[in-house]
Amino acid sequence: MIELISVNKIYTKGAHKIAASNNINCRIVEGEFVAIVGKSGSGKSTLLNLLAGLDTATSGQILFDGADISAFSPNQYAAHRLNNIGIIFQSFNLIFSKTALENVMLPLIFAGLSATERLAKAKRVLEQVGLADRMQHKANELSGGEAQRVAIARALVNEPKVLLADEPTGNLDSATTEEILDILLSLKAKGKTIIMITHDREIAEKVADRILTIKDGVLSE
Ligand SMILES: Nc1ncnc2c1ncn2[C@@H]1O[C@H](COP(=O)(O)OP(=O)(O)OP(=O)(O)O)[C@@H](O)[C@H]1O
Ligand SMILES: [Mg+2]
């Protein structure tokens, strides 16, 4: 489903060059749950941004269902994100003054659905993550685990093929971490492809089919 061929992402800071992605080659099969494990600064978020089409590689190819997304125009990138990718960000990225329901409905505005359809879809995914009774709460009235479930619901509402999760349990206690991992596993059971970033190898071993390690931008099996 996803193939990276000699992907490099070089950041230049004055005379300094940082290879945040360093000649990355990898394949991800549909339905796989892949964990990418690495320390802070190793290049995890950079790789996720490239996969999401939120950033472009310096060189190399990123194939998604055979199409080279590295050659996409901004409009093609936007369509790719809308149709194929759900992202759970490192820090929730919710709009805290809006309700859980409003946060989840937001991405659907770009999908050209009616208000009724948006409402029905958003309610359905919030139920799926166990938040039926919190839909009208503002995001700033939710616990960390609840906020993360809203973020998962928002990532799912477009029915993406791939779910990219950047440290989805990074800010959570161990009981809430288990709940979130269970949700991710149930999504995998429904056929979603999941790529989860974590610095915690133990968490990766609990849930992933395959663990990739990243160090100084170099990805290895
Ligand atoms: N926009 C940027 N400009 C310059 N350097 C950057 C930029 N973004 C990231 N980097 C550098 O690239 C490297 C990888 O960063 P990245 O954010 O991918 O790390 P990470 O593995 O996600 O770390 P963390 O676990 O702390 O989130 C780091 O050395 C970082 O300083
Ligand atoms: Mg990061």
C-alpha cells in the first residue's frame, strides 16, 4: 500500500544540515499495524509528516497505492489527506473551545457533505471510541484520555485507509494508555492500516505486527 524508496528529508540551518530522514526504504502492506520506535529527535514526526503529505521529501519517492505522492500538487496532497489519511497528532490538536462533536465534524466540511450527514458520521465515530455521552462537552472539559479519543474519532471520520498516530499515548497514564491501545487494536481488526509512532518499545511490542526503529533519520527493521 505504501512504499518509500530512498527517501531523504534534509533540514538546512545555516551551514548545518540535518538528515531527519536518511535514505529510508520501506513497504507497508494494507491492514498492517506498524510501530516506528525512536528517541526524541530521531526523525519520527518528520517521517509521519512525509507519509501524511504534510511535508515534502528532499529526494526519493513515496508511493501510495502505486501513485507517487512526492510528485503531487498542493491540491492533490489535500485530496490525498482527505481520502486516504487520518492523523492523530502528538498533542491532540483539538480546538478546545469547541465541543467534541464540533471537533470531529470539522474535517468533513472539506468532504462536501451536508450538515445532516456530517452530524451522523461524527456521532457514529464518537460512539465507536466510547464517547457517546461526552459529545456536547467542550474539548477543554475532557480528560486527557477522552481528548485523545476525540482526536482518534476526528482522524477516523473521513474513513481513511491509513491511520497515522504520533505518540497517541504519550500524554496518558497507563490505564488510559491501555484504553487507547485497545481502540487502535479494534480498528486494526476492522482492517485499518495503522502506523504508530512511539518512543516506548514496550507499547510497540504490545500492539504492533512489526516494529521499525529509527535513529538519526535511518529506519531499520
Ligand atoms: N523544521 C525544521 N527545521 C530544522 N530542523 C528540523 C525541523 N523539524 C525537525 N527538525 C530536526 O529534525 C530532527 C528530527 O525531528 P523530528 O521532529 O522528526 O523528531 P522526533 O523523532 O519526532 O522527536 P520527538 O520524539 O521529540 O517528537 C531533529 O533533529 C529536529 O531538530
Ligand atoms: Mg515528534
